[in-house]
Amino acid sequence: MTIAFGTALLRLVVALVLGAVIGTERELTEHSAGMRTSALVALGSCLFMIVSVYGFSDLLQFQHIQLDPSRIASYVVAGIGFLGAGAIFMSRTEGKTRGLTTAATVWVVAAIGLVCGVGMLLEATSTTVLTLAVLILLRLLERVISPRKVSETRGILLKTSDGRGQLIDGVYRIGEQLQIAVDGLEIEKQDEGEQVRIICRAPDERQVRQFIDELRTLPGVRSVSFGDL
């Protein structure tokens, strides 16, 4: 049993497009595993499935040879968990696990790719629509049922002689005290020390300015200012 190149290419393209569509939603909401990641996951899963079903068909002419097309699919399902786990982290400021939805999205995208690989394009498209409904419509419903205070993402530049160790701990400690979510730190080496870019979320401007004032008191800090995201 073989597959025509045109048919295989169609399945690969459909998988890539459906993965990119789901990844776009993640990209627009500033989550990890965006358009390119989701497109590649779906594309790779589809190719694995095509190879699993059609790649070893020539071996069936030999005696005592049996093929199990579901074996590679099961390895894809298990292996994709490592990629999804990279999107999950514990927020030190909120005390909550974040990234679970993105990890689940990567898992579903892999399944869509596998389905495309066996030629079930209508099922793959339907699953994509349902996935978008969960990510978009249910998020809106969550906001109606359990409204939360909207926090604005800010960028803060901190110049210091040492951007590691106690300084990083101090940034997170002050954030916790002021109920400001520190989403990430980027440290860049410079001639006169280091520059730390802080990505944070705060409900109002007053808390951000208080956060900046507290950061200026940390040992080794030369200057603190607003920066681009």
C-alpha cells in the first residue's frame, strides 16, 4: 500500500495550515507555542503518521513481517508531552501554575497532525474549529463568570553592576510584596555592568511607580526606567 506524492503533500499542507491557525490564537494572546511552533508540531506529526502507515509497506512482502501503524503515533503522543511541559511554569508572584492551556493546545495540534496523516481531513478541520471555540469563546465565558482585574504588561529597564543572585531574588520579592506579576527577566551584558529587562504586569500606574522606587533601593542598581516590551 503506497500513497501518491500529491495526496501526501495535500495532507502535509492541511496539517501545517490547521496548526498555524491554532497557533495564531496563541500568538495574538501573547502565549508561548505560537504560530510557527504549532504549525511545525502539526506538520511533523502528520509526516510521522504518513511514514508509519505507508513508509514500510514494501516490507509486507516478506514472511513473518507485521506492521503496527499505531506504534509511531503512540510515540508521538508520548513525546509531545516534553514539548508541552516546556510551556508550563509556576508563577512565583501569583502562586499558580501557568501554561497548562498552551501545553494542552500543543497536544491537540499534534493529534490534528496525526489525523491529517491518515487522510481524515474533515475530522482534522472540525477539531481545529472546536479547539478555536474552546480557546476563544470559553475564554470570554470565563471572563463573564469569573471576572478578573485586568493587568497591563509593562517593561522596565534596570542597570546594575551585578544582575544575578540577590538582585533577581530582590526583584521577585518586591513584586510579591506589591502584588505585581514578574513574567520574565532578560539579562544583557554591557561595558559597565549589566542591563536587566523586567517584564511585569500591574493593575495600575501607581503600583508600577512604587515598584520602580523599590527597585532603586536594591544593592548595585544604578538606574531604573521604563523600557520597551
